[in-house]
Amino acid sequence: MELALNQPAPLFKRLSWFDWLFAAIVAAGALFALSRFGDFMDIYEKAILLAAIPALAAFGWFWKPFRQLFIGVGIISLFAISQYQGDLGRMELAFFLSATFRYPTCMKCSCCSVSSPR
């Protein structure tokens, strides 16, 4: 009898408004990416993107710290994309982009600095 009294509440009753807001943000971001870049995706990539919506929402519901991490990384990523302003040449001009790509990833040798063939 004790087991029946101590059962946790159903999932949808445990969710707060922030849980639903997080799921809406994930869905809006994925649907925006699908509408904007769907022409460049094949059917498998579209299926993966659409399957990621409930997976990421459920992941955020069951592991609460993931929500803040996901939103923070999204904001930083959108800021980095905005620094390009539609021009890849701004990588040399914008501070955050030039500071990121100024040094090669491998400092021991010149194997990472690939030059184009002439």
C-alpha cells in the first residue's frame, strides 16, 4: 500500500511554465532553421532536425541545468554569427572573429597552416 501513495506525479504535472517555454524555444529555433535552410538539406537531415525537437525538449525537462546551457550556447552562437554580417571577409576585421582565428590550432608545427596551391 505504501508504494501506491509515494508515486511521483505524472510528467506533465511536474512541468513548469519555463519547461514549456524551453520546448517552445527549441521548436521555434528548429523550425526557423528548417524554413531558412531546408532547401539545402536532404530528407535525412530534415528528419534528424525534426526528431531533435522532442529529444532536446525532453532532455531539458529531465535534466534542468541543460536548459540554461542550451540557451547560453545559443545566444553566444547567434552573437558570433551576427559578427559576420553576411560577409566572410569580416573574419579579419571584427574583433571577436579575428581574435578567435588569429593563431593556428597547432603551435608546434606548420601543418595546420594550409596554403592554397598556386
